[in-house]
Amino acid sequence: MAVDIQYERIKAAGHEIWRPPTAIRGGWLLYCFAPGRILIEVGWRLSG
């Protein structure tokens, strides 16, 4: 999945991961921090 690919890229770049990819609120999401400790959500949801 695209979220898993982005997770591996973020992790390999050495950025701080708050929560690895997991099923949350009907989607597949991960959380990481941007510079300045801004929390970023990266996710995918099946539209239907």
C-alpha cells in the first residue's frame, strides 16, 4: 500500500514516527512529525 511505502521512506530518512501504519477510524494511517514537531497524518481510506 502507498501508506506503507511512505512509512518506509519517512523512517529511512530518519524522521520521527509517532505511530506506524495501523487501522484507525476505517482507514490505514500513520503519524509522523515534520520539523517543528508538527504532527502529520498520512492515510488511505477505501471510498465507497
